[in-house]
Amino acid sequence: MLWRAIDVMQSFFSAFRKTPIAVAALAVAFSSITPVEAQQRRQGGGIPIVRDAEIEALVRDYARPIFQAAGLGKANIEIVLVNDSRFNAFVLGRRVFINTGALMQAETPNEIIGVLAHETGHLAGHHQERLREQLDRAKNMSVVSTLLGIGAMAAGAASKNGDVARAGGGIIAGGNELIMRNLLSYQRSEEMAADRSAIDYLNATGQSAKGMLTTFRRFQTALSLSGARVDPYRVSHPMPRDRIQNLETLARASPNFDKKDSPELQRRHDMMRAKIATFTQGAVTASRMFRSQPKGEAANYADALGTYLNGSPTAALGKVDSLIKAEPQNAYYRELRGDVLMKANKPAEAAEAYSKAISLDGAKSTTLRMNYAKAMIAIGKPASLEKAVSSLVDAIDEDRENPAAYDLLAQAYAQMGELPESELSTAEGHFYRGKIQDAKIFAGRAQLKMKPGSPSWLRAQDIINFRQPKKS
């Protein structure tokens, strides 16, 4: 990760070594978090995922041409937002995770596009798979080194030769140290390869690499201010200074180097930053961010969001309606209107606002459909509950691993009196949160009330029979 002192191999080596190795790995650039660690954190709820229709649509627009340039346009790569204030991004499987902190701190779209280009380089280069191969090789080497050291120590003990015994300990420590350095060197080479690939993708899409250099310079400044003394051979990423030197010539050689983001893209970026700042750090932070344009659209958006979060619904509704008057085709202003009306306990009016947002949303967000369903559930009438179920089923068809959608579906089915389907939806929600045992319990309860062999019965059986993969 970018600003967390980690060594991706540290936990791995702890299982194989007898003598500790002091590791001070400060990763100071775009990174790929250990796949195993990320998967465990995601399944265990350790990665705080953010769902937001507006932000997701914008980041997908940033990524789409990059994916196309890398030959991944049809790879169904998902972009996941992580609620974390640090500037960081990483890949796991076919997903790119990006922190809200990175989105908020980046002042231009180009900076985030550079981040996405780098992470795409990891995906296109199959770096995760190669890292796993390196890990397996390192594990075997570590075991051999440890066995040789133990053998030498045992021989020394048997012959009462202290020098031989101490040499055995040195073999263990020295062998593991060499293995660790080789792995870190390999990771640094992969990071540099991803940087170069990012430049290629940016050139292919007619975009500037200046944002990448801006980000590296930010890291270099932060590292200098921290006063940290970092051994460049004991980190998993190249130092920011080295990355800047390696990339600046290539970046400046591009005819796109001084090309700026379009005004519309910059506007959407500013609106995103306003939203993230308001939700994560408060309206005061957002107002400071846009103090040069205190009456601009982003500042007004932050003001409306802040009033929705901490003010009266009536005041918030007035500010949102002013935004809508200025831009009636903005789906996300309509969404915010629905949020305000839900807070004011006016679900019927909120449903109308969400419905309008859905009709204006070119990205076809499942989040908006979930919001609409939530309002229809709150209305609580048979017809509205049926509409809620229909909306949620459509959303789940496109976003099958969304636990919150299953929670709402369970609630709608429960209010309709369809308890088996409610329990199955609850089981699905637990399943996609990684709470497998709870999922099995609810699936079993649902199945007892279902017709054997029916689609729902079979899905419940799938959950009951599911076996978690063994940890490597």
C-alpha cells in the first residue's frame, strides 16, 4: 500500500523462519496489495467498501479507455471504492480497488487516470499470478535454507562444536534475508514495468502522463517531510525519486504531455471531491477545498450535502432544488433529493425522485435502483413491495455480489409474507459477506419451506454444500 509500512512477505516468512528478520518496508507508490491479504480482508469485512452511483460512474469513465488500450475492454474488470483516507490503489483478481482518499486528494482527473493506468499494467502483465509463483518458489527456498541451518546446528550440537552450531543459525538468517531481498527486488521490477505500461496506455488514449509525475512528486515530498530513513533494497516499490527519473523523459516525449483534462471531466472530478470530502471529513473541509470558488457548483454541492447530513431536511431540500433548477438533467441531484426526502420520512416523494434519477442515469447504476427499492419498501403497500422486489432482482442480476441488495430483498419478501425467499435472500447476503456459516444456517431454514428441486431450493442447496477453499 502507498503509505503504510508493510512488507508483503513478512507474514509469509514468519511461518518458516526461526530467527526474526527486521523489515522496514515503506511502500511509497502505486501498489498491488498481497492477493491473499486483500481477499481475507474483503471477505472478513476488513475492507470498507463504498457504493456511490456518481463516483462509480466517473471512475469507470476514467478507466474505460485505459482498459481498452490494454486489451482488457471485455475482461469485465470491476472497480471497487474503498473508504480509506490514504492515497492508495491495488488490484485483486479482476478488481481494481481505489481509496476515496486518492480520489479526494487528486486535484485533476489525470492524476487518477494515471493511477488506474498503473494498476491496469499489473492486470495486463499478469503480475498477481507471477507473484504467486515467486511466493511458492520462495517458500521452497526458505524451507531448504531452514533445514540446512537446522542440520548444521544439530551437527554442531552433536559434536559440541559451537562454531558449527552458530553457523547453522547464520545459514537460516542469511538464507531468509537473501530470499526476502530477491522477492522485493522482483516486486520493484514489476512496479517499474507497470509504470512503463501506464505510459503506453496514456499515449494510446491521447492522455498526459503529467498526473503520474505529480503523484510521485507528492510521495517524494511526503517521504522527505517524514524524516524516514528507508533502505531502498528492503522495500517492495522503487523510491519516488527513481520512478520520476525513469518516467519523466518518456512522459515529456509524448505530444500529450501538456494536454489538460476537458472542462466537463474536471467539473465532474470536482463534484466527486466535494462529495467525498463532505461525507468523510465534513463540510468545513469541503468548503476549504473550494475556497477559491465559494459560489461555484462544487462548493454549492458540498453545502447541500452538508445540510442533508447535519441540517434540517427542509433547508437541505431548498438547496437541492436550487441545484436541480440549474441542472435539471443531473441524475445525482435527483438522487440527493430522494435521500433528503427519505430523511424527512416522505418515502413516496423520495421514490419519485429516485425514479427520475434512474431515468436520467446513463450508467444504469444498481445503487440508484436499490435506493428506489428502499423507498418502495418504506411505503409498505403490496404494490410498492412488488416494485421493490422487481427493482432489486434487476439490480442483483447485474451486481450479484452486493450483500446490501440481498438485505433489502429479504426485507421486502418478509413484509410480503414470503418467508422462505426472505431467509434465502438473507443467506445470500451473509454468503457474499464471507459469513459462510451464517449463510448455511439461513439457507437450511429456507430450504425446509421450499419445494424440493425448485430454483430457490437448488440455490439454497448450493450454499449449504459450499466449501471454503483451503488457505495456502
